[in-house]
Amino acid sequence: MTGALNLLVALAMGLNLLALGSSRLPSLIRAAAVQGMVLGVLPLLLEHEFHGLVWVVAAATIAIKGFVIPGLLRRALRTAHIDREVEPLLGFIPSLLLGAMAAIGAVAFAGALPLRPEHAGTLLVPGAFATLVGGLLLLMGRSKAIAQVCGYLILENGIYLFGLLLIHATPLIVEAGILLDLTVGVFVIGIIVDRIQREFDTLDTRKLTSLRE
Amino acid sequence: MIPGRLLLLAFLSLIVGLVTARRAPRLWLAATLTGAGAALAAATGVLAGGEVWEWRPTLAVGGEAVHLRLDAVSAFFLALLAVLGGAGGAYSRAYWTDAAHPRSAPSGRAWWNALLAFMGLVLLSANGLHFLIAWELFAVSGYFLITRERHRREVRQAGWLYLAASHAGTLCLFAFFALLAARTGSWELGPMRGRAELAPLFWLALAGFGLKAGLFPLHIWLPSAHANAPSHVSAILSGVAIKMGIYGLVRFSGWLPVPEAAAWTIAALGVVSAVLGVAFALGQHDLKRLLAYHSVENIGIILIGLGFALVAAAHGNPVWAQLAFAGGLLHVWNHGLFKALLFLGAGSVLHATGTREMSKLGGLWRAMPWTAGCFTLGAAAISGLPPLNGFVSEWLVYLGLFDAVGSRSSAAWVAVPAVVLLAMTGALALACFVKVVGVVFLGLPRTETAKHAHESGWFMRVPMLVLASACVAIGLFPMFFWPAVARAAAAWQPAWADAPVPEPLYALSACNITFALLGLLAAALLWRRVRRNGLSRAVTWDCGYAAPSARMQYTAGSFAGIITGWFAWILRPERHAKLPEGNFPAHAHFAEHTPETVLEKIVEPTGRLVMAVSTAVRRLQHGRLQSYILYLLLGLIALALLAFAGGGR
Amino acid sequence: MKELALIAVPFVAAIAALLWPKDETRPWLLPATGVVHVALTMWLLIAPPPVEPMAWVAFDPLARAVLPAVSVLFLACAAYAVSYLRLRSERPNRVFVACLLAVLGLLSAGHQARHLGLLWIATEAVTLAAVPLLHFNNTGRAFEATWKYLLVGGTGIALSLLGSFCLGYASLHGGGGGDLTFVALTAQGAGLSRPWVLTAWVLLLVGYGTKMGLAPMHTWKPDAYGEAPGIVGALLAGAVTTVAFTAVLRVRAVVDAAGAGVVAGRTLIVIGLFSMLVAALFLLGTRDFKRMLAYSSVEHMGILSLGAGLGGAGVWAALFHVWTNALTKGAVFLSAGNIRRAGGGRTQDEVAGMAILTPVSARIFVVCMLAITACPPFGPFFSELRILRAAFADGQGAVAAVFLAALLFAFLGLSRLVFAIVDGRPRAAAKKTDRRFRETAGVIVPPLVLLGLSLWLGVATPSVLQEAWTAAVQALFPLP
Amino acid sequence: MTTVLDILLRLAVWLLLAPLLPGVINKVKAWIAGRRGPPVLQLYYDLAKLWRKGVVLSTAVSPGHVAGPAVAWVAVLSAALLLPLGPAGTALSFRGDALLFVYLLAVARFCTSCAALDTASAFEGMGVAREVSYAVLAEAAVITALLTLALQSNSVSLGTMLVPSAGAGAGLLAAGLFLVLLAENCRVPFDDPNTHLELTMIHEVMVLDHSGPPLAAILHGASVKLLLFAVLLAETVLPIGKLSPLMATAALAGSVLVVAVGVGLVESLFARLAFRRVPMLLTTAFLLSLFALLAAWKGAGA
């Protein structure tokens, strides 16, 4: 059980690095989507008794994080007739190195934090932190709006990972509400991205600096 | 409770005036004068030996029970407020007419009443919270009175400077009262000299009230505000508003323990303000700016009195403290009277000629004899000349200082320089006002406007005459005013209860009266003699120069040149000169003006520094989202460090 | 039941607004709902219902101490919105009105939420519901502002979610059930695992601090307030921020119970003063009077967090300040909106001499400026003075000094800009603007009413409110 | 009644004796220059003549031009009445009359200055500017001198201040007051009473446009002022109180004469100072009084 779990989490962490390293938007979106799907599976591994809601949540997660949002982003990408270069503000190599360092640091930090025995063995906490930092790195280091949305997605994935620690504690209704919120949030972001693309005819946020002191 | 009724009447009539100010100027004037009269009556009642009036209705403002209190100290200032409020109000009827200022005159009348009411409340409120409220409201209404001509840039700048300075002072008072409330557990004010742990608070009071009083390094707002305000406003600002700062210092030095260092500081600042105030005044060409600097000087004289009284209190109340304090207190009245008189006179000049620039005036005594007479009298009074009121108060301060020297205590070490510098201040003031009177009213008109000046109407003349006669009255009959001063002093320092009129005061009054009479008599006789001998007119002796012109008269600048030269180290006068050269010099010019040194050399550079920091910080808001998220992350890290610092203890 | 009605009524109204056919009449839904909401909150304020401890949603003392202010502010803005939307008839208002109502409902939910997860959901939902309000003007600048609002705010809110999880895990690790209701967390108290509590505190403070707009997480604020209509600004500054603030207060109660109150106080004071200073420095230089309002809001959030950090009397004063700030800020934003409409610009280079163009609004604007900079006798003066006194009583002289310095700078900046806009000669830009703007009662009365309320609140603070604040402080930080 | 008589007598003394002093000074100067010089009573003749002369007033002047000299004259006389006349003491003496004394002289300055500025003449303006400016420093010296006397007699009324001698610092004080006397009465080296180059004058240029009775008042006032300072100087030095009345009177008269001769000598032996050097000399006067003050402090303090 834990083995499978750790495998998946490790996969998710790997996908972080992939996302940080990918130089083209489609592959970045793909990485985020796959990561979302991987996370969607995790509740099934953690829950002991399988009542319906778990399946629903898992299915919803996979569907939304894996297909809907990426689809939205791809559409925006298609409508915006722009080259698909990521155009990083923070180079790929540094991003990768930072991401890797984040992963290592996350493992160390998680070791420092007091954990319950059943979590001590899992990669959940380190994975969560690593993914979090990866997302932030994308948010800060990429200039294309879509890349930043992907960063935001990955950030949320990290938090979702951490949330799994509490999956027994927090009632699923709360989980569901949170999930819904995040989804709508990303939807709205997607819409705004779309509007910006129409308004400015670009998705390069370096052009979005008319509001300043 | 007679004072209570009178104060109520005063308050109500001020409200009536406030309501009728826009529509019915006559009614407004009537109401305002009634209010002033009632307030004056109430104050006189308390000063003439009536007991302290207190009022604690079951009414709370801001969660604090209202507590009004009119003791001798408050009454002393209230009387001044009433007199000047009435005089200035009447003056403004003719000076700031609806015809000339359709947009600003009506609201100006309303603000006038507001100012009077709030200053009255400052004097009456015995609760820290209400004191603050009244204080800030009075400051704000002062701002709206100063900026009557808001369409002029320099007026806006002056007003803003005033507002900024006064707000800084108010914040000091925030700290003062909040700390007091935190230490004592309530906003109630009252005598608490016994509590030595409150002593350090006085420094905050000194900063806050000092800013309002305009003592030397904190006077930066004063000149421009007084110069750019309408003259009746300048009169009340300089006559009463800055005295509110003095009131605060007197009030709280009486109620709270004062650290001895603070007492010395006040005395020293007083001396500095006196000398430098008049020095700056000598450098001015703008009539009203000059008068404003003289306010700094006189505040200094008042503070010398107060400061030495405090030093004395630190040395166990020797008798000389009482004289110094009484002198300082009486000078509050005197300065209020003659400075208001001078500002009203300056206002008449401004009204008649449209300029405050002294080098454009001259020979006004022909066109406006009343104004010239009143102004000259005020000038003599502010120069501290007998037989006028300025001399009486300075005389009392001198007596205190001489005794302090005689005491040979440590106070003497400050008293000696104080005496010398006070004497020099007097001589400097005399020089300055000889210059003003000579350049503005005597000699020949320097410009056409000055030539075609006109005497001001009765509405403007009567207030000036009233103030002038008040100056004369205090000068000739000081003993009648002494009881008021003595009661105020007793309210400040209970140990001095009912001090009798000092004997010398009678002698002085006798001398003043005889001197005044003899002076008038001699003048009359001499004039008769001249008439008898027959007099003929001729041009002034021009040393044989062919074409003398009015513009050849000695100017204010060159008149003060010698003295401003002595003070150049602080005045930093700016000279723009093109001296004549060659055998046949073409045109040459010479201009000199004295900047507000403290403002331009200290405050403004500091302000520029702050603005530089602000600009640097504002650059961080450059619109790049990525960095914004970085800031967020940095904030997170910083807070984490702060939280886990010392193991999160 | 009424407490649920507070949430339900606005949502029903929102749905009604979506279905409503005519743009002209739709805005009337806003004041109608507002009146009902105010009536309900006042009723609950005066007759507080018994709070059954484990309830997730309840009109508990804290909600009672704050929610009515939000409700009153909303009513004023709603009244203003009617004439405002008539003025902006060129824009469809279906979504706008619906979202405004939804925001009200979510605010009520957030204020009453007694479950960390629920609170988070409500806050995030408010954030999202505000998006259509922000880009109502439909300009490029508006979209840019919205984009930044979403990403910065989203990141912050995500961190606060992480913080909530951490707090839950602190309970788990402490041997608790990981129940995220505040009651349970407080009950577990010292049982919570300290490192996790501190981590959670930092994350939650940053997260909700981002929504409050504490520096350095305030970066979205000037853009959003600058581009949104005046009403939206008023609601964001006066109402949405208060949800985040109450969240911080509730969390702080838990942290106190866990025995880390000192740390919490320290962090709150530091970030509060930092926000005030940063805001003051921005205020000194900015030339855009709508962004100025944003920075002023940052400053007041700093004051709130300072008060919360001082504990006891400070929290009381902070709750007081929530009210005064909400009402006064509302007035400022609304009058600023008038000037923005009539002046046809947003910087002092484009707008001047408004005292001549719109005398009434200009006067209100000046008075509001004085009120918001703690000039008596308006509310902020009293609340800020209480905070100062609390600081002194706490022996924090240095804190008080910085506080006063920041107040001074803020005053200098604000007064400079406001007088530059009000005085002087009208600019050419004003001539070109749509002459449709008239100072009708619809746009004058609401700010006046808010100002009057702020005055009343300061001069004669109703005893029921004082009692409510005391009760809230008692409930949050029961004296041992 | 007796007091009125007393005052009238003193008045007579001052009025009649004052014009003698300039005559003495001029005689001394004449002797040193080896001339016969004008008679000692010259000023009396001049005054009498002026009093009967008609008046030419500048077209520019206000009535103050005539009133000024009158008031100034009264002020100087009142100040004189406050001084104790040797053994006779003072007519009326009260605490603080010393200050009244100083400020009455200031009144005189104010009046003459205004009267001078009244004529709209640049020369007179120049003179007034110098007069009032230098007075600032002179005032400091005088007040310090009074402070010294007050310190060593523990009183602030001339009647008692001047009875004992100035004690330790008498010499210093005398020197200081002598300089002040020269400055206040516009004698060499501060000013030259009988120069006729307007640009270099102080007092003389201020009275350029006065004539007839007003000029008489000014001249007589000036002589009273001179005498007044001479008496003040003499009484600070002389221990009047310790001498028998006769001796005291003689000593007083003698020393006033000495002062007059001294002035005459200075006028003949020194040249007028450049104006920019004047402040330095007055500061010296001030410092002398200050040292006298310190001496008095130590002397009586010990």
C-alpha cells in the first residue's frame, strides 16, 4: 500500500521537474494534467472502506484536473495565435536545479517536522512541499500567462497532496467544497486569460504592466 | 452659577451666528459680539474672584462624561479670546466683504464662529479626550480660515504647511494624552503634581504645544500662515491661536510634575525665540511676515517668564518665580492686544493699497491718519516702551530675572544671559518698528497706490481703537489688572494664593500716567510755540541734489542692513546684486530677501530625503506579477523566521 | 434560523437578479436585499441567538461584533449602486448585480463560519465572486487588474488552505481527531503540536493577510481598487477585508489557546507596523487618488492587525476600528467615485478644482479625508486613539512611536493629494467628460449617511455595540 | 506738597545745569586746540535764540515731527528725575525704577528716530538706522551695568543701587559706562558732533531738518542726556552713601566735571572710528560691564 503510494507521489515529484524543464507550453500543460490525474488516484489508495463519495471525488478530480482544465488551456493556446515557446524569466537549468533542491529540502524539512508514525514512512509531506515550491517557481519564473496557470495548478496539487494527510479527519463534504472552489478558481482564471488574450492580443504577461506607480 | 449661564449664552449666540453667517451678516455680527461679550463677562466673573466653575452633566461624548471647567487660568485666556474674537469679527465686516469676496466671505464668517467656539472648548474641557477633539477641530477650522483665498497657490501652500505642522503637533498630543490615560487609567484631567512618574510626559506636551505656540525651531509654519491669511484671521491666529499652545504649557505644567530639564529647556527656548524671532523679523520686507516673526519673539518673552517660574518651582518657589510668571502671563494679554492691533492696522494698509510689500508703501499718515496713529501706538507698545502695556509685562519679567540673579542660585547662570538678551530683544524690536513705522507710514509715498490710499471705514477703525485703548489702559493702570493675573497665577501654583498688588506697580502706574500727561502737554505746548513763532514749509534738505524723488528714501532693507549683517550666520540672506561699475554706470539693482532658514535648510532637506525613500519604495510596485508573488514568498519567509525565532517562544 | 437566512436571502436575490429581464429595474434588488439583511442583522445584534457550540455556522459573538457593519455598508453601497448603474447604463448589469448579491451572501457565510474549512471555502468563493465586479468597466486595465488580483490572491488563499491543513494536522499529531471546527481546536488547546501550530499560523497569516492586503502581500490592492467602480472598492475595502480579519482573529484565538499567543502577537504587530509604514510611504508619493484609497486601506489593515496583536484592549479597539474603518472608507470610496465620474480622470494631473465642479462631493471628500486620517470627532479618531492607548498600556512605547509616525506620513500624503484635487482651477479634462453626471441625491446621500454613521459611532458609541465587542473579546480570549 | 516742591527743584537743577556740560567740553577742546573757543554758556544763548526763532518744516513731515522732540525731551527729563542727585537721593524711588530709567531713554530714541524718518530724507534714514542699531549693543552694556549694581546692592531701584560704590568692579564699570556715554551721546569716536558731512553722522544728521523750538528741545534734551549719563557714571563709582552731604555734592560735581573734561580730551585726541569698527568698541563696553558683574558676583558672593 505505502509502496504504491510512495511510487505515485514520487511520480508526481518527477512530473514537477518535467514541468519545470519543459520548454514548450503543450508539454507543460501535459505535465500538469498527468500530475493531476496521478493525484486523483491517491484517495483510492488511502481510503480503507470504499463508499461512493470517494469514487466520485476521485473521478471528479481526474476528470477536471486531467482533462477539463488542460482542455481549457489548450483552447486558449489555440485561439491565441502565438508561438508555443515558454519564454522563461528564470532559465530552465536554474529552474530544474531549484526544483531539485526544493525536493531535497522538502525531504529534509519533512524529516524535521514531527509526523505521525503512519505518515513518517510516506513521501506525502515531502512531496507536497516539493510540488508547492515547484508551482511557485513556475509562477515566478515564467512569463506566459498559461505557464503561470500551470504553475498555479501544480501549486494546488501540492496542497491537495498535503490535504490527503487529513483525508480521514476532514469530512468529505469539506474536501468536495474545497475541490470545487479550486476548480472554479482555475476556470475563472482561464476565462480571464481568454479575455486578456482578446484584449491585448497576447498572453505575454510582460506586456501586462500598465498598472504601476 | 452665573458663569454657566453666561457661557451657555455665549455658546448659543455663537451657534446662532454660525447658522446666520451665510445669509444675514448683520445678525451674525450681533450674535458674535453678544457671544464675545458673554464670554468676557463669564471670564471676568471668575477672574474677579468668582469661584471655579465646573459642570458635569450626565452626558457622554465618545464614551467619556463631559466635564467642563472654568478656573482662573482658563478664564484668563478666555477673556483674551473674547476680546479679540469680537474685535476681529467686527473688523471683518468691512475688511472681508461679500462684495469683494463673494465666494469666501460667507463661509469665512461661519468658520470664524467655529474657531471661536472650539478654542473656547479647548479652554473649558477638563477631559483629555474632549480636549483633543476641541484642539483638532480648532486647528482644522484655523486651516479653513487661513485658506480663504484658495485660488492663490502660495495661500494653499501656506495653509498646507500650517495643517501639516499642526497635525504633527496633534499627534504628539495624541501620544501625550493616551500615555496619560494609560498611566492614570482615565481621561480625566486635573492636578496631579504629586505623581512624579508622570514627569517625563511633559516632554511630549512641550513638543505638541510648542509646535502650536511657534517657539523657535518649531515656528516654521507660522510666518507664511500669518502672512497669507486674511488680516483679521492673522490677528486672532497670532493673538489667541498660538496662545493656545501657551495655555497648554501653562495648564499642564501646573497640573503635572515638570522635569527640571524641561523647565531649563523652556527658559532657554524662550530666550532663543525672543532674539532670533526679532532678528528674522528685521530681515523681512513683507509687512505681515514681519509681524508674524514678532509673534515668535513675544512667545519667547512669555516662555522666559514661564520657564523661570518652573525653574523656581524646582528650587522651592522663591518669590521671584511669581513675578516672572505674572509677567509672562500678563504678556499673553498684552501681546494678544497689540499684535492684534498691529495686524488689523496692517490689514487696513493692505486693504487700502493692495500690497504687503513695504518698499511699495510710505507716507500713509496723510491718507490714513487713524490707522497710522493706532499702528504707531501698537508699535510703541510691542517695543516695550512706557507708558504702554508691553513695558509693564516685560518689567515684571525683568524684576523676576533680577531677583533670580540676586538669588545667586544656579538659576542666576541662566538669568544673566536672559536679562541681557531680553534687553537686546527690546532694542531690536524698537529698531524693527521704527523701521516699519518710518517706511510704511512716514516719509513720502513710494508708489502711486500708496499715494492714493484711503482711510478705512468705522467697522475697521473702531476695533483698532478699542484694542489701542486697551493697550493704554493696561499700561497706565496695571494694578487694576493685577488681581486677574494673581488669580491665574494662584490657580497655577496654589502656594501663591491671593498675592497683593506689589507696591512698585502703583509707583510705576503713577510714573506712567504723569509721563503720558507731561508728554502730551509738552507736545501741545511746543506745537503752540511753533505756531506762534510762525512756520513756513520747504522741501526736505536734499544736500543740494537737483531732482530728489520719493524712491530715494531709505528702504527697509538698507535700514535693517547693519543688524541683519550681525545675524547673517542664521538669517542666511539671499542677495541678488548688480553693482554699478565703470565711469558711467548703466543700470544696477540690489535685492535681498531673508528665507525661512529652519524650513529651507533643515525641514525641506529632510522632506526630500523621505520623498526619495518613498520614490524608491514605490518603484517596487512596477506591475510585474512574478515579483509580486516573490514579495509574497519573502513575506512568508520573514514571518516564519519571526515566528520561529528563539524556538518560537 | 435567522443566521441561515442571512446567507440564503442574498443568494435567492442573486438568482432572481440573474433571471430578471430588465436592466433598468434590476438594480433595485440591491437596496431591497440590503434592507432585509440590515433588518436581520440588527435584530440578531440586539437579540443574539443562543450559539450551540458544535454548529458550523452560527451568529456567534464575533459575527455579532462585525457582521452588522458589513451589512450596513452593503446597504449604503446598494443605494448608491442604483443611481450609479443608471449612470452606467451602457454596461449590462445582470452579472454585476447578481455577483454583488452573491458576495453579500458569501460574506455572511464567512463571518458566521466556525469551521476552518468552511471559512476558507467562503473566503475563496468571495474572491471568485468579486471577479466580475472588478472588470465591470471591461477595459484592458480592468482585466490586467483582475488577473493580478486572481493570481496574487489565489496564491495567498492557497497558502491559507495549506495552513488550515497544517492546523488540522497539528490536532491530529496532538492526538486529536483533526476536527477543523474552532471550538474543537480551541478545546484541544495546548494539546496541539506546537511546531505545526506555528507553521499553520504563519501560513494562515500570510494567506488571509493577502486577502486583507497587508504589506508585502498588498500588491494586488491598488490595481484592483484603482480599476473597479467605487462601490466595489468600498465593499472590498470595508467588507471583504473584514472577513479575512475575523479569520485571523479566530485563528489567533486557537494559537493563543495552544500557548503560542506571544508569537502570534509579535508577528501581528510587526506586520501591522510594516504595512502602515509601507502604505504611508506609498501615500506620500502617489498621484492617483483611487490608488491612494487602496494604500490608505492597506494602512488601516495594518492598524487592525496591530490592534489584534496587542491583545485584550487592542482587540476590542480593533473591532471598533473595523466598524469605523468600514463606514468611513465606504464614504471615501463613494465620494471618490463621484469625483472620478465628474472629473474624468484619476490623477491629480488630470483632475483639479473639483470644489467648483462638484462642490458637494468635493466637500464630502475633504471631510472624509479628515475623518479617515483620524481627525475628531469621527469614528477612526476614537478607535485609533484606543489602539494607541492599548499600546501604551502594554508598555510598547516604540510601537506607539512608529504608529504615530506612520499616521503623520499618511496624513501628509492624503491631505496633499486631496487638496490638490479639490482646490485649484478645473482642468481641461473635466470639460470633455460626460456632462451626464449630476450631483443627485442618489449619489450624495449614501456617502453622507455613512459619514454621519461614522460620526455617530465615534461621538456616541451605542452601548449594544460596545457590549457586543466585549462579548467577542471574551469569547475569543477568555481571561484565565 | 513738599514732594512736588522737591521735584520742581530737581527739575530746575537738571534743566539749568545740563547745557553747561557741552560748553565745558567745547572749552576743553578749544584749549587743547589752542583756540579761545566759544563761551561756556554758548548753548544757553543758542537755546534762547532758537526758542524765539520761526520754524521751517519739510513738506513731507507729519505733526509727529514736532511732537517727537517734545516727548523725547519729557522722556529724558523723567529718566533724569529717577536718578538720585548725590546726597539728596531721589524724589520718588521704587523697586524696578532702574528699568523704567532704561526704557524711558528708549522712548526718547523712538521719538527722535520717528521724527527723523518723518522727513523722507535718505540721510536721516541712514542716521536713524545707525542710531537704533548701535543702541542694541549699548543697551546690553547698560543693562549689564545695572545688573552689576543690583547684584552688589541687592536692589533694583536706583536710589539704593547707586548709594554704595560699585565695589570690586568699579573701574571696569566706569570704563564700560564711559564708552556707553560716548556712544549714546554721539561723541567721538562713535560720531562727530561738529562734522558737517551728512554721510558720516548719526545724531547730527537726524536733526538736519529740525529748526526753531523743536531743535531747541532736541539740543536741550541731548545735553540733559549727557549730564544724566555723567551723573550715573559718577555715582556708580563714588561711595555717595559714605560721604557727608557736602563732600558728596562736591565729589559728584567734581567727577561730572572730570567726565566732561574726559569727553573733551577724547574728542581732541581721537579720531572718529570707521562705522564697521563701532560694534567692536560697544562690545568691549559690554564685556567690561560683564567682567564688573563677575567681580561683583565673586566680591559679594565671598
